[in-house]
Amino acid sequence: MKMENQEKDWELYKSKLGKWQEDYADRLIKEYMKILTGKGSAAERLAALKGRTEADFAGIGLTLVPNEEEMLFDLIDLVREGVITVDDVGDFSEETLETVKHFI
């Protein structure tokens, strides 16, 4: 990747990551509410919620800290895990976008 594109992509990544994580957390909360208000006993619903939150926190969507050296891999993982879509990567350089598309 060209140095100029890499620097622009890094700045863009840092500016977008927080909002992506916040949007993802909002989506998860809505899904958690469905679990809590769903069918089953209170214990079953809490167990389902516990399993779900543990799985969600095991992924990178909620816990990712930006790292310039890992940015490209993180973008790929964010798309793979459903935190963002390929469209969310559309503002990045063509090289970054094509790399993400190639690996998802």
C-alpha cells in the first residue's frame, strides 16, 4: 500500500472505529432485549443472554483498540464478524477496499 494511502486510511480508520463500535453495541443491546423478553423461564433467558454476551465479547467488535499495524486485518475481521459491512470500507483507499473484499 502506498504510504500516502496508508496514512489516510489510518486516520479514517481511527475516526470511524468508535462510531462503528457504538453502532454495533446498540444493535447488540436490541438483540439482548429480545432474548430477555423472549420465551422461556427467567433462568433460561439469563443463561441465553450470558452465552450471547460472552460470545460477543470474545469477538473484536466491542473490544478492539486501534493499532496501525493491524488495521487491515482488523477491517477484515470487523466485516467477517458483522460489525461493519463492505460498504463501510468504501471511503478507504481502493487498495484497502480490494484487499478487504478479497479476504472476506
